Amino acid sequence: MLFSSIIFLVWFLPIFLLVYHFAPARLKNGTALLGSFIFYTWGAPIFCAVLLLSSIIDFIIAQKFDGVHRQKWLTAGLIVNVGTLFIFKYFNFFADNFKAIAESLGFGFPSYMAIVLPLGISFFTFQKISYLMDVYRKATPRSTSILDYLLYVFLFPQLIAGPIVRYKDIAHQLSDRGNHDHWGMKLAGLQRFSLGLAKKVLIADGLAPLADAAFATHDIGAIGAILGLLAYTFQIYFDFSGYTDMAIGLGMLMGFRFPENFNWPYAAVGFQDFWRRWHMTLSAWMRDYLYFPLGGNRKGKWIVFRNLWIVFLLSGLWHGASWNFIVWGAWHGLFLTIDRFTTFFKRTNHFSASLLTFALVMLGWIWFRASSIEAALDYFEQLITFKKYAIIDVTPRAWLMLFLATLFSFLPPKSHHLMRSFHGHNERHMILKTLVACLLFIMCLGQIAISDGQPFIYFRF
């Protein structure tokens, strides 16, 4: 079920929070796990069993890391997790490409049944791998309770689309949330959840029709293509960061503190800065479990160059089993390499460098959103075509959402006074923010009631 659906907001969430609040301390983890099972089973009953089985295997393997064969057990754990991810996410991609190559050479290729992608498999696989790696490295003690470990994996606020939470960051919270589970934190959680819901329902979903129309229409010309690309650029940010805000808010309502995942990425200066601000938990995962083990930046310029490209090509593939995503990863790898080894983004002033970064990131989203390589190239062609093609219809709501998206993407990092006020914790600020949160929540309910709603973009990853 979607966080932005009536069944979740009106039925599941209130009932779950009520039961969770009144459950005795010793039963809270069990209550949270049961609620998480129900949440995931609602949308993916078959895959719940797959996730449960692989999680039990992880738990058992981690218990073997004290023995003499600890490296072999780690290898087995990685094979189970990466193999599961490959089968469910990448089998169709590689089979389709092998089939195309074989048929082009005049060979036959056996028929096969397409495999359905489980919800959130990329996110929970990376979480499970981080647990095995951290326990193996002795960066965190292994879980002694299978209930706690299953709750770490299945915890529904962050199960499907992150942020990617590491076991060592919440291990103590799994066993004791007494200092976090208080009314001040619950109010802050409500505020954060409502903010994320508004980002998703009011802004991202408001821009979705414009972005969809632009990428589905041929011969729209440069103006229509620019407006559609702007719409998607802001849609994906407010959609994904909105989900993260909701996940963090729900965690706070349950006494958990999850890591932040966004820090106004469109205000970044250069691609290095962008990846310190966009999907920060993925960037940190790639750095700690891939970039550093490959040698990081300790073995010379060419090794750094190689490592950056490996990381970003795999990052593109992580996002989706398609050549589009691989090209998107290469796009970011290219400009990150330029940023690291040249002064390309440092020659101009802060504003110009930020604008250039935003423009290049925005162009990169074409690869991410287009249905194929050919469709992406066609969209690039539209951006430089100034003939009188039909311009897509932009509704008053779309214009308003474009304005608000621009405002909220760039203004807060530039306004320190605004941010100090937003993060104030005195009684007056808490009352005001709670009232605003309730108003946003009611507005979102009204919008959801009259619209079909849009699935979260990152659900497909």
C-alpha cells in the first residue's frame, strides 16, 4: 500500500499507531514486526516469503563469523543476496540482450517466463549486505535476536524505498527506544510525515501529468521539452525526498531515528557536491562497501578514475535493469570525474557553477525517465528544435507547482534565518509547525480523495 493512499492514511496507520502506542514495551518490537509484515504482504504476498527466508539465512550466516571459515560464510551470504537481486531484477535484462544477440546471429533462443520485480528489492538487499559486511568487519555486534533482525529488515517505513538504514545505526534503538519514544518526538514525526506527504501529493503528483505528457509526445519542440523536463526534474526530487520525509517521520512516531537522505541537492555546486546531497545513504553505501574496498583514492589518479566509473556504472545499473540507467550512471560518472580532476565547476562564481550543475543534472534525468535509448535521444533532439510544434498544455496547477518546486528547491539553503526558524524547538514553534502539519495533512487527504494518485517513482527500483 502507498503512504499516500486513503487505506494507509485513514485505516492502517491510525490503527497501527494506536496498537503500537498502548503495547507494553516488551511487545513493541513484535507489534512493529507484525504491522510491517501486514504492510508488505498487502502489496507483495509472495515476495514476503522470499524476503523472510533470505533474512533468516543472513541471520544464521552472521552467527558463523566467529569461526575459522568466516570469509567463506561471508562469501556465501553475499552470493545469496546478490544472487537473489540478480535473479529478480536483472535476469530479464540479460536474457533479453542475449536473445537479441543470438537472433541477430541467426541462432534460436529458448523462451522464458519474465520474472516479476519484488517491491523494494534494491533497498533491502543493500541493507542486508551492509549488515553482513559490518558484522564481518566487527564494525557492529551481530544481532542476538532474530526478532530484532527481522524488524530491522522489515521495518515498514523504510522497507520499500529507503533511506538505506544500516544495522549499526539503529541496533540500540531496536532494543531500547525509551529515550526516543516521547511526545515531542511524535509531534516532530507528525510534522515530518505531513511535510513529506505534501511534497508527494501536492507538488510531485501535481507535476506528473506535465512530465508524462512531455515524455509521451513527439514533436513538442524546445519549449515543451524544457517545461516537461523541468517538471520531471522537480517531480522526482519531491517524490523521492517526500517518501524519505514520510519514512523518517513514521520512524520518529515509532521511536526510531533514521538517517537523512537529501540536503537540497539542486543547490549543489559541482557533481561531487550533488552526490553529497542527493540520496546520501546510497552514496555512503557505495563509498563504504564498493569504492573504499576497490582502493578508494589511495592508489593514484588512474585507480581513482577506474573506481569512480565502476561505482557510477553500477549505481546506474542498481537503479534499473536497462541501458538507459547505465547511460545515466555514465553521465554522472563523466561529470563527477571532470569535477574531481579539473577546475571545470570552480572557474565561475558560486551562482553560475550551481546553475551549470543543475542544468547538467536536469539533462541527465532524460536518460533516467525516457523509455529507451532512442526515446532519450529523440528528447535531446526536441530540446534544440525550435520549429512550431504543438506545445504541451500546462495547467494553472502545473505552473503553480513549478513555481513552488523552484522556490523550495533553492530558497531554504540560501536563507539561514528561515532554516533557524524552521528548526526551532521552543513551544511556539512546535505549536505553529504542528498546526501547519495538520493543515497540510488535511489538504493532502482532500487531494487524494479526488485523484487517482501516483505510485512513488522509486518503487520500481
